Amino acid sequence: MKHIDARIYSGKTNFEWKDLKLNHKGLLPVIVQDFVDNSVLLYTHMNEDAWNKTLSTGLFTYFSDIHNRSIVKGKKYGNYQYVRELFLNGEKDALLVKVYSVAPICGDGKKSCFFNDIEEI
């Protein structure tokens, strides 16, 4: 098990927004993973504002299509996602964000948004 401490992401990066390859909507696809157990929590997108806020605050921020703006994950209900590590893939067109979660992140109270089993058992 990984050691958990109070440190969050330092805000330092080797990449700038202009270095990234965005999708057809001008957004960066993002996979959010639990820092402790490596479970996949969420798939979403970032715009430039979300990228900058995530780097400057250490709180995971994403772009909401519904609200058409950046939103700090957890701000409404207190289930913040503290950024621990960030990784770009080789093509620089997708981001993996490892977070420390203080509570479940999905609106239905589930730890992960990936809970619909498509295989019939």
C-alpha cells in the first residue's frame, strides 16, 4: 500500500497547455485514478482554465459540458480530489490524474463512476 501523507501536487510541470494535443472540441481527455488503490474513478475533460486551476491549486478541476465552465471536483459537496500525480500519454493527447479522495466522487455516492458491469454473470 502506498504511504499517504498531506502532500499534494506541487504545481510544477514540464508541459504547458499549448504543448497538448486537444480533441475536436478543444478539450483534453482525462482519466482520474485513485492514488491509494489505483482504481479508475472518473473519465472527463479539461479546458485550459481547468488545467491552470488544477496546477495552481492542487485540487482536481474539470470542464463541465453541462455548465460550460470549469468546476473544482467536490466543491459543491466537499468530496474534493487532491492531486497527487499527473501523467501525459506519449502523444500528449490524454492525461492521467492520480488523486487522493476524501469521499466518493460520483453523485450517487459510489467511489468510482465505473460501476455498470456489462458482462452478464
